[in-house]
Amino acid sequence: METEHTKKEKEENQQLKTKEVLKNVRKIEIRTRYLVEGLLQGAYHSVFKGRGIEFSAVREYVQGDDVRTIDWNVTARFNKPFVKAYIEERDLTLYVVFDVSASSDFGSEREKKEIAAEMAASLMFAALKNNDKVGLCLFSKGIEEFIPPRKGRKHVMKLVREILYYEPKEKTTDLALALAKLSNIIKKRSIIFIISDFMTPEFTKPLKIMKNKHDIIAINLRDVREENIPDVGYIELEDSETGEQLIINTSDKSFRESYVKLVRKKNRQLRRDFNKLRVDMIQLRSDEPFELPLRKFFRLRKKRVR
């Protein structure tokens, strides 16, 4: 039977855990703030445009205003120029589809999941700054958790907390299952960032169906040790998703060369698949700042939407 002392101890432990969670979520917000305010907010706004513009008000003409916006009726009434002012009608929704399978825990310096979480948080805070709705889908072997889109800082902080502390039920990955279900859930056109290492069975068919309706961007996260095995003699490798173990001789040059060729072949195929579907892919490596490829993506996107 639980005593009052035990109950109090549990409550205190829970309070400490909650404080630690909130502290770490706040750290993510602080770490990504400079990127959001310095780069991402403006780039995000200009790349992901709203549905159109709507009339806001009439104001006096100032030098530099487009003469085509002059309201001639009001101008004639007051005998001085007035222009029509418009505001962008955004009403955008952003979803982060986040891979929580076991392979995301791998990392030679930092876990892929940790880097991916910062990338996801940056995108969500950029959406928050632009008053857009943000939703979250966590997936492994299908969808594990789906949080509908909402606006507001409290909601975004909740999503960041879920990404950081969610305990997945499955270790393996099946993006196709997740996308097939998402197609039935997300009805309204949305911006969808898929953050994964894409170590998953074939998924292009459901992705093609979703691409016809949504703006999808893939963020492919790789660790440097997944692309190049160093010469360190015999080592035991374990597949984090299947648990399968294998002893290999990394001093075998032919093995290392074959491994590199295989990895490059898979990466080329992945890029071809995305290019064929016209899905933009951001290549993210764990040994480089994630803002570099993100900056490049927005720069290229901006050129296309002009």
C-alpha cells in the first residue's frame, strides 16, 4: 500500500521531471531563435505564400505607392490621392512528419534525432511567427501519434516537447504506411516537411498521391558514419531497428569501398525518386550546421516563386 511519504516523493519527482522537460524545450527555442528571426521568418513568409490578398483599408497616397492602387472615387471626394491597402490572406498549415524509429537514435557525435528536432523546431517557430497553423505526425512503422494543427506558442512548445520526449512503440520504419494514412487525415492543402533518414521500404506510390495535393519537402538526415566506415579493424554492428548483429572487418579495403558504393547508389536512387515526383529534398548531415542546407533550400525556392 502506498504511503503518504511515497506519494509525496512521486509528486516531487514528477515536478522535477516536468521542470527538466520545460527547461530543455526552452533551450531548443533559444537555440533556434537567431535562425528564425535572422533568416527563416522572412524566407519562410516569401516562399510559402498565402492563398491571395484581401482588401484592408483606404489610406492617403505616399511617394512610392503603386499608382494602380489609387482609389479614384475616394480621391475625387477628398480632392487628394488615396490608395487601397491590401493584406496577404495566408491561412496556411504546416505539418512536420517526424521519424521516431530506432535508426534516428544513431549518431557518431550527436544523435540524428537531436539535430532533426532542432530543424523541426526552427520550421515550427517560423510558422508561428507568420501566424500559421502547425501540426505534427510522429511515425515509425506507420503513424504513432498525430496532433492536429493549431496556432499559438503554447501549441508549438507542446509539439517540440513531443518530438524530444516521445517514446516510440515500434523500432522499424514504414513511411508508406504513414503516408497512406495521412492522405486520409489531411484534407486541406498543406506544407508538409518529412524529416527522416528514409531507411524504409518503398514509399513513392503514397508520396505521389500526397504530392498531387500538398507541398511536400523531404529532409534526408544522414550521419557521417553511415556514409563512410573508418578502418578500425573488427567491429560488431547492430541494426537498431531489427536488432540483427554482424561482425565485420573494417580493415578490408574492398569491403569499405563496396559499402561506400552501396550507400551512394541508395542516395542517388532516393534523389532520383524525389526528382521524378518533383519533391524538393534537403540533404542534412550530422556533422554540419543544419541552417546551411536550410538556407540553400529557401534561396533556391525563392528564385522559383518570383
